[in-house]
Amino acid sequence: MSNTKILEYKIINGTEDKELVTLKISDDTSKQMYLIHKALKQQLTNNRVRNASTKTRSEVRGGGKKPWKQKGTGRARAGSNRSPLWKGGGIIFGPKTKTYKSKINKKEKRLAINTLISNKFKQTIIVSNLLKNIEQPSTKQAIREIEQLGIKINKKQKILIAVDKQDKNLYLSFRNLKNVKIIEINSINILSLLKADTILITHTALKQFNYLI
């Protein structure tokens, strides 16, 4: 069973005082952890790619000519020098490139994301705008605005910034900060939420997230 929970966010530097977000989350605490684990496992599985790849005898270049005649040489029969028995030949049962896929229901994934959003309510900051008045990228300005919100920029503090739409100046301003990640609100995912120590969401992105729910 799912329960409806209303979160009230205060808007910093904005004309509106607050924004209400209604989330549907599971009543059972153990089921909440199960859904988060399931969604995380699904995302990690889909991100997994096996790049190791070997060539079979048909993929190795050359070997079209018969090394020696079939009979009369005293040696074993050979049809190609690209046989797996030969040096430089193909590989038998070697690894091939593979992608992994896992499935999760949309409602389960949404419940997992809503649960994390609810659990990290105290670590979430809503701001009216972020780097809207700059004409060119500026990392100094980005750090200044982040610190004005009471967020410390250090390597141990993982910061997730959710925006309604990616902006070039915004991306270039935060690109050199390795502990800061920018993501569009419609692409928000379990792994990014779990890693984040602080979540910064713009007001327009929060409205869009409320609509997506």
C-alpha cells in the first residue's frame, strides 16, 4: 500500500515563500528499502557493459590458404593457419561484448525515487534561480553562489544540482568541480540521489518534478 506525503519546501531568494510537493511512498519501511535496492540494482545492471571481446577463427584476418597439402607430408591435416590450435589463430569460447538489462516497473521506480526525495528532505535546498545573470561561464561565481546558500565546497561533500533544462554556462561553470553533478530533473535517478550529501533544486525544476509525479 502507498501513502501520500506532502513536503513543504522553502524557496530561497524567491518571491514565493514555499512550494508544496505531494509524494506517493510506501507505508512499509522494509518495502521502501526493498524498492530502493531493486531500483539501484536495476540501474547498476543497465550501466554495466562487458567490453572484452576476442575473435573467432572466422574473424581473424588471413588463413584462406591451406598451409600444406592434405596427404603425403607426414604432418597432421591443416586447413587454415587461423585455427584455434595455431598461434595467432582464433579463440575458442572467448568473451564477447555484452550489455546487461534489468527491468523494474515504472510505479516501483517512482516509489523508490519518491522515498529518497522524502528521506533527504533536510538535505534539500530549493533556490529560485542559479547563475541566471552571467553572460559567460564563471567557476568563481558558481562557488560564490553555492557558498551563499550555506553549502561548503569540498571534495568529501557530494552536491547534486537538479535543473529543469541544461544550460551551457551553468554546465561549464561547475565542470571543474568534481564533487558537483548537474542533472535534469526528468533524468533524476536512484544512484545520483544516494550519492548526494546535499541536493540543490531550482524552483522551476521542482515545479516540473511535481508535474511529473
